Amino acid sequence: MKLSKRGEYALRSLINLGIAAKVGRSLLRVTELAKAEDLPVKFLEQVMQQLREAGYVESERGKHGGYRLAKPASQIAIGQIVRLIDGPLAPIGCVSQTAYEPCNCPDEAHCGLRMLMLDVRNAIAAILDRYTLADVVEVTTRKMATSGRPLPFSTPIEPTAATRQKAKAGRGRPPITSPTEGVIHQLLGDYAI
């Protein structure tokens, strides 16, 4: 599985719509979404249309129109979005649950490659299906607050002395070295493969 640019843009836009909802913005124009992430507007419009047709976002036309989430962020699994935009999560067709294709192996039931790729598919699906858009929005906003950065689509808030102290203390941390310990694990704590 490789996340396409289209998938990346869809997820970034949904995260920003979740942040906007959290700070009380009811709608965001596609130009605001594109500017926030430095994305091409025309391509992003196509992505937003696909998300709208699938029922993840709603749009309003007009001078004060824009996009918003069509359902609560807690009801949108990241895996759903990746599958919608990029298709099956399986690295090979014979382990896909949604787009199974037989392989050339003479004995699929005992194929070591298939067993390995099934574990890969299950690990990817477990992670992407465990986390919702609300989880990612929470991690994003918490990390921004800890760093003293204002949340996008809201009025800037002057960082407190405690927030500046936390941000300053976090600068000397070593980089993540374990591939199973990502940023979400560090912030939410219950992530494990």
C-alpha cells in the first residue's frame, strides 16, 4: 500500500475540516484548505467532490459557502478514507478482503509469501482502522498547543509561559528510532502492532 497524492490531500483536508469544527468554524472554502497545506486548488476541488459524493463532507454554495464534515470526526475511520481514495490496503491481490484476486501460486493455502503479505495487510488495516479522524485531529491540535502554535482557522492565542516551557523542553528530544513507535503512539499511548 502506498498513499497517493490524492489520498494524502484528502486526509489533510479532512484533518483541517476537523480542526475548523473544533475551533468553531462551520465552513472552510476550498481555497482556504488549499492554502493551509500548499495544495493545488483545482486538484483539491476534485478530491473534495469525491469526499462529498461518498458522504464524508458537505458543501454549501455561495459567497459564504464552503465545506464541512458531513458526520462527526469520531465516526470517520482513517482506513475508510484510504480505501475510498486509493483502494485496497493489501500489498498483493490474494490477501485483499475487498478486492481479492487469485495469484499464480500453485498452493495458495501454504504459500509463505501470501502468509507474510497477509500479516502486512492485517497490520496496516489494524492501524488505519483503529484511528478515527477525531484521534488525528486531537493529536494534531495537542501537538500544536504544546509547541505554542495557534490552531489554524482560529484567532491566534498568545502562548502561556507553561506552553513556552513545554515547547522549549521538547526541542532536545531524540528522534523516533523504532518503526513501531510513531507520533500517534507517543501522544495517545495505546498504539501497538
